[in-house]
Amino acid sequence: MAKKRLIFTLLYNNGDFMLSRNFRLQKAGNINWLKSNYNFKRIAFSIDELIILDVSRNKRNLSCFCDHIKLIAEECFIPIAAGGGVVSLEHARTILNSGADKIVVNTALLKHPSLIKELVKIYGSQCIIASIDVIKKEDQLECYISNGMEKVNQDFCNYIKYVISLGVGEVYLNSIDKDGSGQGYMVALLEQLDNSVKVPIIIAGGAGNWSHLLEGLKHNMSQAVATANLFNFIGEGFPNARRRLLENSLDLATWSVDKVVSVND
């Protein structure tokens, strides 16, 4: 069985990196701010993967986004997944050629299913992560696309099955309600899944400390947890969190987080 994973998500918006609360964005800083607060050579020993999402609300600048992927990839020697507004094979290829190892898709799952199948055919399932954004309304789970603006006219379970049928390799399951709250994951999303779901599930939205990561990773339907909380895991946040997870017998990769590259290297 594959080991469980800890993932750091970066939200990019037209040259800046953002905090998000229920999909409302607030600027944290630019690439220089990010590098001054996160030494990627160091945290590469504490996280298993990095996801970079272009959540720009205005017109996206693919060239600028890819320049930022390159700058991060130069220092971060772990798998990188990236996406946001992917609408064509060329769009995906440009992101992969910028240093990303995987493509993240969301709106295209519903709007351009033939593109998803083509990407799977060319690059393989393991290269494609399906991102699904969810809102809980009363007792119902509703899925959304287009930065949380457009509701999917399928119920949660059927949409999951539809997305998996396209051949994707993983599902990034994100709670809009919990997004940026720091109050923990919406574990109810995982409770709705059954053993027919064979692809790895990444739970996202709400993690504010290591105990939330632990709760998500301990669930049998979750193979990975993600956090986009830029402030709660700053500095020693990720090294400390991984130590605590390993102390709680989580089945994570066990390289030492103390065996790191010098900050000034």
C-alpha cells in the first residue's frame, strides 16, 4: 500500500500568492515574500508534494504563472502539480514544460471531458489530478466549478463516479465551507465515499494545525491531506507537523526532517 502524503497548496493570483477564505482571496505576498518565509529546500523534507493553483479571478496570464512555477521548481525537489483554467492540450503541455509533474483540472472535467481523456491517454492517469470543490447545504453536498461560481447538476456521489470514469489518477476534494477556516477538514466528504472509489483521495480545505492533518490522514478513505494555509505553517510549521504525525504512527515516508540543506545554501 502506498504511503500517505502531506501536500502544501499554493494559490496564485496574477503574480501574488493568496490566502483564501470560502474562496474569497486576500493577498499574502509575491514570490519574494514566499521565498523569504518558506525555504523550499528545507520544507521539501517535510512535505511530499506541492500543488500550485492559478486561481486568478481576472484574465489569466499563463506565461507569468509558468514563470512562477519555474522559480519554485528550481528550489523544490519534490513532485509539483499545477493547474487552473486548463482548457487545451497546449495549455497543459506548457505547464508541464515549466517544471510541473502533474496537471490539476477542475472546470474542464465537466466542460471539456474529451480533453481530460486526451490528457490521460498522452500522459497517463498518474499525471492528472481532478479537483472537486464542494459546498454543504443542509444535508446535501453540492459540487461547483469555475472558482466555486457554477453548480454542477449532479449529486456528489454521482459526480465523483463521473470524474473517476474520465480516467484521472487522483481526486483533490476541497470543502469551500471549510476553506481557510483553520477549523479542520470536512470529514463528512470522506464519509460519503465507498470502496468503489479506487483512486487516491486528497482531502483539502480547513487544516490549521498538525492535529487537523492527523485527523484527515487517519481516515481510511484519504490517501493525502493538503493545506493552503500560508501563515499557520510558516517557518518550522511543516517540519514540526511532520514530526508530530510520525510520532502518531502515521504511515508517511520516514526521511529525517532534521537532515536538511542549510538555509543559506
